[in-house]
Amino acid sequence: MTQRINTHQQSPELFKKFVDFSTALRHSSIEESIHDLVNIRASQINGCAFCVDMHVKEATIHGERPLRLHHIAVWRESPLFSARERAALTWTEILTHLPTEGVPDDVYERVRSQLSEKELTDLTFIVM
């Protein structure tokens, strides 16, 4: 495998700011359990095995149940997620595969019915 760029070494000031930003997100208005679900789902969509593994381990440490972890990939068909969690997963998927025309109004309204403007803003930063 070709040696890849060590981003921490090449841009230490930006890497530190990224870590600080990631840490700040942990103290957002979005509860830890949803934060974990969103991280796992975005990693699944992006096809990053390393990230899926890391986020599943974090969620497990935070007390997430194994069955729910197995159901994240099929959350629409699973009865294991609350309306609020479904809204967060919907937002994660739409932002990860952002359509050219942006987020459809019906999706926005469905998500907004479960999350405040502040929560939706914080969730957007988590997904990004």
C-alpha cells in the first residue's frame, strides 16, 4: 500500500482545531446516543470500515445495545428507534447524499417536527 499523508504532521494547527471542533460537538444539544447512531450511519454510507468500527466501539462503550447497532443499516424497517432517532438518521442520510436541489421541504419538515432549530443546526455540524 502506498504511504499516505500524515495530516497531523503536515498541518498540526488545523488538526488541533479539528480535534477541538470534534470535542465541542460532544457537548452539543444532541444526546450522545443519537450522536453515536449518526456517526455510525454516516460511516456506513461512506463505506469507511475503520470509522464504522471506531464508532461502533464508542457506542458500545456509551451503553448502546448490540441489537440496535445491528439494525442501524436497516433503521427504516426496525422498530428499535424512536421518532427523534429516525429524524436524526433521516437528516444524516439526506446530508450525506445531498441532492443537487438541496434538502426537500417534506424531509426538512419531518425532521424539524422532532428537532429544534438549535438541535438541527448542531446535528448538521455532527454529520458534516
